[in-house]
Amino acid sequence: MSDLRIALRETELTVTIAGVDIARYAFDPGGAASEGPKPFLHPVRALDGAPLSAFRPWDHRWHKGLQMTWTHVSGENFWGGPTYRRDTGYQPLDNVGRMRHDGFTRVIESGPEVSFTQELTWITQGGETWVSEQRTHRFHGVDADRGLWMLDFSTTLRNVSDRDLEFGSPTTEGRPNAGYTGFVIRMPRAWTGARVLAGGLGDGAGADAVMGAEAPWVAVSGEHDELDGGGTVLVFAGTSSTSAHPAPPLKWFVRSEPFPIVAPSPSFDEHIVLAPGDGISLSHRHVFGDRVWTPDETRAIAEELQP
């Protein structure tokens, strides 16, 4: 297997191995203000080239592949789309912020692993600077025999405003089982109804049982349209820590119906409050496979590749 390579262009970069573009990172994508412009990975592909992510699906135009998000930050929405309010439900509001790419501080462009570290700023729709972020994507662990590769993501968010910032989700605002926020992947529509497994919860748990639960990992397996063989996305919960006080436990937001989506949520049903200067750090691992793994195989790979 040849080395991984990064091709850097004006507003995006592409990670390639053996002639397959396994990930495109749009770091300065633009787009409608209502969609919360921010960097995203799409398409994400298995080693055989099969798609593992979805982009601007008709039901949620702001779902864009694999991206770092946050739905509720002191009344601002860095996820995109309408905002949930306890008394009024979902409403389109003039509160959708954006994440500005400020530059790369390090890029490793070729080898058995490649990576890039990026500086960003979170800006409210009103133009206020609230959060600085440093994130790293590390692509590695290519195993051609088993048809898989790995992505490690880490980020630190720091409150650079002059006020406390409260990080939450629709569930902290009162909507049950809607704790979506954090590093989230929307998977292909062909995977609707896909099999969901979770570490420690039993093979038959399914998405409904995993929603809001604590588990070391979640794996989603589905079949593709057009292409044979299917695929698997294995996500490890990872870690969450704050600089001033203990962080809430990471809990899973996962659905296979009416569409497939998964995220280890750092504020599923508990707020995180950052004082000026305080920060929160997150780290997660994704493993992308080029076929549907059996339950036993999934558990074995999860045990072997846990961070």
C-alpha cells in the first residue's frame, strides 16, 4: 500500500491513498448563513471508494459530511438551520454563527500517516468573536487487507468573549433525545435503517437504545446503492475535559431512522459553562471500513483499535 498524501488547494484539501480520495476537507467553504458556514469533511470514502458521508441532504441542508458543530451556545446556533426553544419549538432565527478558518499551523503531507492542525474562530451572526479553536485531523492506520483506515480528531475550544458561555443542545433546552452537538457524521441515505451496535449494550440494542447512553463505541453498518459490499463506520466516544471543572460524560446521539447520523455528544443533556479564558478539549477516533462487519468482527476491531 502506498503512502497517504495531502493535496492542499485554495479552500480545501484532499487526502488520497492508492489513487482513492478517502477524504476531502473543505476548510473555507462559504455557503448560506442559515447553514452555519464551517469546515467539513465530505466526501469521506472507504478504501474501495464507496461513499460513507452525505452532503446537504434535502431534510437538513446544513448536514455536511463529518463536521465539528455546536447547537446551543448562549443562544447562538453554530450547527445551522432552525433553533429549538423550550416555549416555541424550532424556529428560524437570526442567530446562526459561523466558524472562520484562520490558517494551518502544521501540515504533514505524505507518509503512513498525514495530519493538519488548524486555527479557527467562532463568530456570531452579529459579528462577535466568542470562541477560538485549535483542531487536528490525523489520518492513519490504513489496512488494505482488512479494508479500513482511521481518523483521529482532537480539538480545544476556548472562550475568548468577555462573558460566560453556556454550551448545550436541544435536549438541554427541553427536547428529549435531541442532544446532537459535537463531532457529527451524516451518513448516506442508502444507510437509512442501518444496523447499530454499541460497546457494552448488546448486539440487539439498536439506535433507540443507544440514544443518550454512555458506551465506549458505536458502529453503524449499511449497504450502498450502486456498489456491492456495504461499509461500516466505527466511532469511539473518546474524551472530554474542561479546564475549570469536570466535563459531563460523553453520551451518544445516534439515529438510523429517518436518516443515519452519529455523534459522541459532549453536552447531550447537561450544560457546559466556560468562563472567559476557560476551554474544553475533545478527542475522538473514527474507523472507516469497506464492508459490513459481523457483530463479532465489530467487537474485535473495536477492542483492538480503541485509542
